[in-house]
Amino acid sequence: MSDTHLAMNANPLVAFLQKPAAEFTKADLIRYARENDIRMVNFMYPGGDGKLKTLNFVITDEEYLDTILTCGERVDGSSLFSFVEAGSSDLYVLPRFSTAFLDPFASVPTMALLCTFFDKDGQLLESAPEHTLAKACQAFTRVTGMEFQAMGELEYYVIFDDDHRFPAIDQHGYHESSPYAKANEFRAQCMCYIAQTGGQIKYGHSEVGNFVLDGKVYEQNEIEFLPVKAEQAADQLMLAKWVIRNLAYRMNLDVTFAPKITTGKAGSGLHIHMRMMRDGRNMMLYEGRLSEEARKMIAGMMLLAPSITAFGNKNPMSYFRLVPHQEAPTNVCWGDRNRSVLVRVPLGWTTQVDMCRVANPGEAPSLKDTTMKQTVEMRSPDGSADLYQLIAGLCVACRTGFEMADALQLAERTYVNVNIHDKGNESRLAQLSSLPDSCAASADCLEQQRAYYERDGIFSSAMIDSIITHLRAFDDRTLRQQVAQYPSEVQKLVDTYFHCG
């Protein structure tokens, strides 16, 4: 990493220490704390509800700082995870130095770090979210020889009082500028803080959804990330949600990542983009076309798509979003640049045209390697997802594609190049499998396909059992049909699951 890149890095620790976060040591963090008057340290880690938890330490001397960074601390695992027995619930949390950042919300200078869970014997906790994802990535590399990378498109609604000035057109907020889009400055500040925590952001913009309800404006936004190692991708999304909620709270706004907050309006997804890397090369393309490896990867997702909803669509409102004609998938298929499919191959820079020079005739020829930009996108997940389970499940699915004898044939059978919901495509639609339509149905799919996730010890059986139990407890097999004609009942569900994930 160049000195210029380090100096411009948004994470103050990177800029101060002049080294990438991946190379942070305990001595680095102690030096940063000493020379920047850090008074507190926060340990942060995901709980079973998908939200970040925080443990605060006040720094009284350098020896104590060294102790907590070296030894971590003890926590009650049974209060964090349903699969941890109360009778043997003590766990250790140990900070990962590479995740250190300056807390943008703390009233006193505070350094925060994400943590790894260990059991009573000092072994990595098998069912811990971050360890499950790490195991999935290791298995992917072992089978394919490639690194699994991911990034998310984080959609959310910002809610504020309607002042009736410069009203936006209902459901036409895509890339809108101010003053018609009112939350642009909020989003920009969120992006700055997310970058400070180490998030690698691609861009942010206003999204399609906007509407007025009961005197409140609901404005949809999106922050999209750059592809990084899958473990980092989950960490970044987790911290991004934490940042967005904290800043909204301080600015007297409300935000929600809920998949659906009213009928007839755009829901919010959490699309996950993926790519495979080998020796610094993106293996998604071969001679300008989607590679055989990429099609095997997609085939694995076609096979396991029904059960992936168990990780990515975790409350009943998720299945109010997964309906036809809402730019959300309902069938197991894939295609190029097609937003009606489950897995989309986005437009890539494969034209061999130097568009930069066309737009700017005075420029020298561009030497950028645009093949690095090609990904594939899973469109079913939403903000209710457990981020570590979801990306681990996708990693397992993509690896499975390389272990299937008929992967390329399955990819061919599930490819579509039309809007699958357009009239006239009924016969093609009938040939495709459907996604589950409820949490309970999603649990059934996970039960049927659990062996794929449990193989090689990636997902523990206790974790799978816990997910199935959680989903079935919603008892929602016929919920969509029951409340379809009762807006007040739908609103009660919206309120119940408003702050999911």
C-alpha cells in the first residue's frame, strides 16, 4: 500500500500508524492510544439477534490496556446466543487488532475493536458467527484454490417529518438530488463515519422508494461497498448498520433496514455481490465472458437458494418483499443485467471501448484493468439477515457448485434472459423452482439441505437447529394470505419487525 494511500485513509489509525489495518499489532494500538489520549476501549461483537454488542473499558494505565488487548474478557454466552447452554455459558472475547478504529460517536476519545469468540478451553467457538464464516472461506479456498470475496448493497429508509417543500415523486427517488432528496447529507455523513471504521465504500445514493405516510416522509437510500475478503465484508456491513442507526439517533431521525414497511412501495434488500480471486486476478471472466468457474459458482447458488433464505430472510416481513413485480426475486434463476432473477450478472466493463477517452478526448489511453469490477449478485437477502450466517451460506453454496458433477448443466437450465414475470413467459416460469414464501417454509428448506452446510464442520448442528427453531416459531405459513386484505394487520407486523437485523 502506497504512502499516499495510507495518508488519505479515512481510518485515523491507518493514517497515524502509516500501515494498513491488516498489519496492526498490539504495540501499534498501545502507541496510538498513548499518543492520542485514548481514554476508553470498546470491544464489539455480534449477538444471536444480529446486532452488535459493546463492552466498555476505561483505560487507567498502559499495563491495563496491554492486559485487555492480550487476554480479552469473559462474557455470558447464553445471553448472546440461544445455542449456548446456561450451565456452561462463559465465553472469552478477544479483540482482532486489524479491526481497530476511532469511535466517531464517543464523548471521550475511544478506540473500538471487533472481537472473536473462544470457548472455555481457549478454542475458537465453533458456532460463533465470525468463525463460521472463516471456516466457510477456508473450505472454499481449499476446494477451489481461490479467495472468496463479497460486498453488500445496504438499503434502508430514513424517516422524518414532512415539511411539504420540494416533494419527491412517489417511488421515483432513484439517484435523486437535493432538495427533492432530503437525506443526502445524512447519508454522506454516514459514509464518512463508516469509512472511519474501515469500511471500503463504493458509493452512496438515494433509492427508488419514497412516500409520505401519516405526516412522515419515508426516503430510501443505499450505501454500496467494494469487494473485499468475505470475512471483512460481513464486519463492514455490521459496523455500517451500527453507524447509520447511531447517527440517525443523534440527528433525531429514524431509520429502518426492514424488508417491507408498507404495501405497494419498494422494499429494502441487502443484495450481496461476490467474486473469486486467484493471484490478484478476478476469475469471474474469461476472454470477456462469464467464466466456467463463475457459472459453477452460480449453479451452487441455484441448488441451495431455498435454504439460503434461512440466513438472509429472517422474519415474516421478508416474505412480503419476495413477491412478483417488486424488483425482488421469487424464482430460482439467474441472468445478465436482469432484475427479475435471483442471481444477476451486472453489467461489466467488457466492451473493450476506452469510454474515459471518448468522454474526455484529451486523455491518454486508460490502462485500468476493468475485469476486476465483474461480480455476481444474490438478490434475495434483506436487512433482517444474520450477516455472518448469510455470507457463510453463500460461500458454502458457491463452493458446492465446484463439487457438483452437473453444475454447468444446472446453470444452463436456470438461465433466463427475459423478465420472468412478463406475460408470455408463463411456460418458462413454470419450469423454475420457487423461493420459500414464509419463515416456516424457509426452515423446512434448511432442514432438507442442512447437510451441505454442516459438511466439514462449517455450520455446527447446534447453530442449524437454532435457526430452524427460530424460523418455525413465527408460525407464518399462511400469514401473507391471512392479512393481505387487512392493512391494519400488515401495519402491526411492520411495527413489530421495524428494527430488525
